[in-house]
Amino acid sequence: MANGETIIVPLLPLRGLLVYPTMVLHLDVGRDKSIQALEKAMMDDHTIFLTTQKEVSIDEPTIEDIYSIGTLTKIKQMLKLPNGTIRVLVEGLERAEIQSFVEKEDYYAVEITTFKEPLEKTAEEEALMRTMLDYFEQYIKLSKKISGETYATVSDITEPGRMADIIASHLPLKLPEKQGILETVDVKERINRILSIIHNEKEVLQLEKKISQNVKRSMERTQKEYYLREQMKAIQKELGDKEGKTGEVAALTEKVEKAGMPEHVKTTALKELDRYEKIPSSSAESGVIRNYIEWLLSLPWSNATEDRLDVNIAEKVLDEEHYGLEKVKERVLEYLAVQQLTNSLKGPILCLAGPPGVGKTSLARSIAKSLNRNFVRVSLGGVRDESEIRGHRRTYIGAMPGRIIQGMKKAGTINPVFLLDEIDKMSSDFRGDPSSAMLEVLDPEQNHNFSDHYIEETYDLSKVMFIATANNLASIPGPLRDRMEIITISGYTELEKIHIAKDHLLPKQMNDHGLKKSQLLVKEDAIQSLIRYYTREAGVRSLERQLATLCRKSAKLIVKQERKKVTITNKNIVDFLGKHQFRYGEAELEDQIGVATGLAYTTVGGDTLSIEVSVTPGKGKLILTGKLGDVMKESAQAAFSYIRSRADQLQIDPDFYEKNDIHIHVPEGAVPKDGPSAGITMATALISALTGRAVRKEVGMTGEITLRGRVLPIGGLKEKSLSAHRAGLKKVLVPIENEKDLDDIPESVRNELTFVLVSHLDEVLNHALVEEK
């Protein structure tokens, strides 16, 4: 491009605007110096130099504030507007560069040199023009902001420089980019620059189009959902369903947010809620999901009661509600003390084992009260199905969580005292083994993430204080028993029963029967008679029933106005309860030959057992009756073999087993009996029958016998001792190895019974048999 002439022309600085050669444009001019420059140009040859300010905000620009290259233009038209500005129509002629600034008083003037574009075009320029035109056409199709007429106008242009300027004027470029094209004097370079800009703009437009389509698609889906929801609301409103599921789901979502669930449970709940909202109410699955969400919301996830960690208050509560049971109380107080020191102890698993009626369940309730915890009881008696513990899967009709989760819902807190009642009564069948499912519940290492089939999400049971009750530890599987701390409650002495009746049972029954203290008085000797002659049990359940009978009969007398106050004594108790049901005193009224009193352990406490032996002429048969188990039969045979081996020392005919039939019978033949501890009792009764020496009536005994006559230790000594005390025995023979168990026997019983430790049957016979005259 060749340089043209150098001329001096008025200057019009533009703000935020740029004019290319051959471009026609309207301008509004308001600055005084600019208006003066226009007027000067109109007076001369209508030409004026337009260039752009670098900064729009400057009102009085200098040579440094404007670009040096601009456009020499011709003023086509000028019009004064009412607001004082001038609207002018200009046409760009050619590029020009400022050489110097000419100071004028009223306007700006500059000396410029113009650039002449070559009239001829090369083949390369022709190719570049065609490429540029093709790019511009593609850009127009993508942009849709430029009309088709514009493309037609541009395609008619034959000069490459002019075509580049016209296309640049239609591109959405920032001012510095436009100025850059204006300053590119070389035509080929200018076209290449425009090609690069159009290429970039095309890519941006394609990306915009893609984003726009995605947004539109998303908007359409959202609008469609909104439209369908509005329709559904309208339909539900017409059907009288108020707001349908929408309001319900919103309320449930709010509850889920406030429930304090762990994050993984909360995520599951919200996911199920989303499914619930989309499923029609008529669908069966809708009810299943709703049920599931209700269960998740009803479970305690973070709500806990604050433990009362004052050991003294807890001890006071336990003593007020229960007499005796020192071992259990001590264990609870130890737990509290450790909790107070560490504040992080896992819930213990206690198992209260003992006969019915000794207060296992009520003690658990008192423990909850002393700890200030909620109490929940679940009975496991007769549970045979594993799903009773773990719950059923939601795929089954009528599925429900297991008893553990149901109990937690009832408790309402994450740290209740949870009573598993009658844990020894669980059994198993083809539906699974519930005791195996209990292993996870009662294992402190596992129960922090207990899994219920219905809830599916893990539930933390580690803060729960589990207390189990059992009558018979033998029926609890070993692995389950291993996870529990066994505390044995053997039963009550007569003295303890009197205290319990006076302080707890009688006031409770009087209150239940509407009797005041002024209306009924039961004297202590009457309670003692009640215990001795109307009950024979380890616990106090029958005692409570008999006291209830006294209350009922007294209430009847008072209501019929036969008496204003009823006093029950040892003498008139027969009038209320009838004749004595049990005999108190010696197990036998007199010393007898062939009858020995044994002590037995049963699931309902200890009991005395008379073993009878009769010897009749015969052929040496050994007959055993009384529904005896295999172990008991073996004890009888062991005793028989021992006597045969020691016949001379015992002064028995060595051929006794060939000449006589021996019949061993244990009364109450309908009751199954088994166990090794009747060994020495059978041997004593046999020797008594064979030697003719009577057995002392006041002596009871328990111990296993060997073929050499050794006495082996037994279990349940405390229960057996209490039964001996109830039966009125005076002396009890126990194996020497059970000496350690004597400390567990209540002091009142130890004072009234004489315990003799024996290691061999010879010692047993010395104490049990009456001396020969």
C-alpha cells in the first residue's frame, strides 16, 4: 500500500466508536471543539479526520490520548438537534496517520498522511478473499445476528481491502481489536487477521450453541415436570386429595433433616422419599416405601437421656425397691462408678439368672430408674424364627423390623436399659436360629453396627445397657452365654421373704385393692405362717398371690360392713386361706431305714428329694423308677457297684446282689429328674436298706459319687441350701470342694443349718446313719 498526500484537516476524536474506509455512519457530536471542527470542515472541503480516543472518559484529549491511525472521512450531512448536539452522517474515505498536531483555538487540527490501497489484486489475495467470504458465510449461519442481505452486499465487493473492512465492521469485536484491524495497512495481513478472528468466533458460537441446547433441553425437562406436577395437583385437588404427595413429601423431608440421622441413613431416606414421590399412591410399593420412611423417622438416632451418675442416689433407689440382692446392686454401682470416671464405657451385657419370682424383671426396671434411663422389655419366650430378632426383608408382604429395632423405637432413646426377658426360652427350627442372631446384638465388639434386615442401614446399639433374664443357663447356647456377664439370683430366705412381704408386696396389694392401713393389718407371724405353710418356692410370686387373696377377702368383709378393720394373725390365717398346703419342719417325721433326703437343683430353685430303697428276695435285679434321666441311673449303678466292692467293710452279705431284688424309687414319678448330685444320697439309702440302719431325719445331702467312694463337687449349692432350710433340715452334707460356695449362702441360713464338708462316702455314712445300738 502506497503513501498518499499529506494534508492538514480538522480532527474529530471519537469515544467508543471507530469508522473504517467506505463505511457510512451516523454520529452524535456534543463537545464544543468537535462541533467547531465540523463547522470548519463544512466551510472547507467537507473532509475531517476521525480517530478514536484510548480512554472514553477524557473530555479534552491530547495527541497522547488518541490513536495515531484513523480514517479520513467526508461529511455527507449535518443536522442540529434540539438538545444542542449535532447529528452528522459521514463516509470513510481512506486510512491516514497523524504526522503532527496543529494547535487551533476553537478546534483540533492535525497533519495527516493518507494510505492509498492498490487497485490491482494478486491471485493470492483473490484466494484469501474467497476463503474470507466462505468463513463469513459460515459465521452468519451460526450467528443469526447478520442478515442475508449483508452477505449478498459483501460478496459483490471486488476490492480485497474494502471487503476486509466491511466484514470487520460486522464482527462483534472490542475496540482495541477493531483498531488493530484499522492499523493493519497491508491487505494480505489484514485478511489473515480477520480469518483468524472469524475462526475463533465460530468456535465460540458453536460452544454457545451447544450450551444453549443443553440449557434448553434442561429447561424443557424442568418445565415439563413442573407442568405435569401442576396437572397432578389439579387432579388431586379435584379428587379431594388436597395437595397429594407434594405437601406430604415436603413435610417428611423436613422431618428427615431434623431427625439427626447418620449421613448414610439420611441419604437413603431422601432417596426413598424421591422414589415415593414419583410412585402413584395406588401402587403397592408406595405403601411399603412410606412404611419404611416412617420406621426410619421413628427410630432414635441421636436422642439420649443423661445418665444419673450419682452412685449414692442409685444405691438409695435400688435399696428402696429391692431387699437383698447385694451382688446385683454392687455390679450396677460398679458400672456407674466406672462410667462416672471414663464417660465412655460400652453398655454392659448382664444376665440375671435364677428361678421365677425372685425379681429379675423388676430389678431391671429399678436399674433403669436408678440410671435415669428409659426402660424397654422384650419377651423372647417361644421365639423360634431368626427374623423375629433381625426383622424381615422389605420384599416380603407385611415385613417388619425385628424385636430389637421395635424395642428401640419404643424406648425413644439410644441409651435405654433393654431387658431381654426369658432368653433361655428361645428355640430354633427350620426358619433359623434366633440365638445366633442374638450374638451380634449382645457382642460389644459388633453391636455398634447392628444390621436389621428391614431397616438395612446399620444401627448403633453400643450405648444400650442390655439385661437378660433366664431361669436355666443350661439351655442357653455356649457362644451366647459367653457374651454375657452371669449374675445368679438364687432365691430368698424366710427372713428376706418376710421383709419383702412387709415392705413391698403387702403395701402394693393393699393399694391395688383399695385398702388403707387403717383397714387391714397383717401381723409378722401371719406372714411367716403364710411363707411356711402356703408357699414353697424360691421367689415370692406365690407369696404375692396369697397376699392378694388376703386383701380380696378383707375387702369383701369391709364392703359387707361385717368389719371395719381386719387383723390377720398366725391363728386366724386358716380362716382366710384354708388348711395348710405344705408341711413345715423335718423332711421326715422320724428316722427311717432305706430313705435318705437329697437336695436337688431345679429351674424354679432348690428342692428336697426323698430317695427310697426297698430290698426284697429275688434274683439280683436293680429296678429304678421315678422318671430318672440317664445320669441319675448311672449314679445309682455307681453306688450299687461301690457297695458290692465294700460289702465286707459295710457288714453286708457279699452275695446280697444274687439273693435280692433292689428297687430304688424317687417319688413324684411324673416329674423328670436328672443330674449326678444324688449319688451319695442313693448310696446312703441303699446301705441303710441293706444294713438295716436308719437314716437321720434332719440330715440332707448332695454330692456325686465315684466307684471308689469319693464325693465330687456339685453346682447350685445356694439353691439347695435354701430348700434344705425351707424343709426344716438341721444338717447338710456337702462335698469338701464346695467349701468356696458356702460364702454365697445367706448368713441367716448358715446360722440355722450345720454344713458338714465330706470327701468320702464313709464320712457321709458316719453323719447320716443312726449309730447301731
